[in-house]
Amino acid sequence: MEIKTRILLAEDDNHLSELMKEALEEAGYAVTVSSDGQSAINTFDKHKFDICLLDIMMPLKDGFMVAKKIRQQSDVIPILFISTKTMEEDKIKGYLTGADDYIPKPFSLKELLLKIEVLL
């Protein structure tokens, strides 16, 4: 049995997270969705993931805090921020927090899939 690449998707917009989950699963990935930063941290602590896709503006803990927690446990797992925060200082903060890449919303699913491939 083939083991699928596991993705942690932290996104508080339920409609967007469902669309992304569906597209990622169609592409052959196993996707676990968290709708807030704290549950993303808890989920990351309990399961093994190959890549993390993080929104920045989420309830309880923002994506920057989630990325810091992930980086405390692993400096190799790819982190990709997907956010409406597109100012240069937001992107720089994302990279300094440990992100490997940053996609501004709105984005193309094709671009997302290609970036995931590159990061993996």
C-alpha cells in the first residue's frame, strides 16, 4: 500500500479549506484540516506530516505562532504560508518565522500544487 504525502492544512475559512482539501486529495495527498491555530498545533503534535500549509490570520493562535511551534520540533518540514497579508513586512516575518514559501490569496490551485511539489 502506497503511503500518501500527509499535509496539515490550517485555514479558518471553511469554504476555502474544503476546496483546498478536495483539490489536494484529488492530487493524491492525505489532508488534515485545522480551523484555528491552537488545533493546528495540537494536531501537529499528535500526527506526522510531510508539509504544513498555514493561513496567518486564524483564531486562538496565528500562523506565525503555529510556524514557531512547528520549527521548535522540526527544522526540515516545509511550511508554506497562504495568506491575504501580502505586505512585504508580512512576507518577511513569515520567512523569519520559518516559512519556506509564501503564497498570497487569492491564488491558483495549480500554483499551490506546484509549490507543494517543489517543497517536497
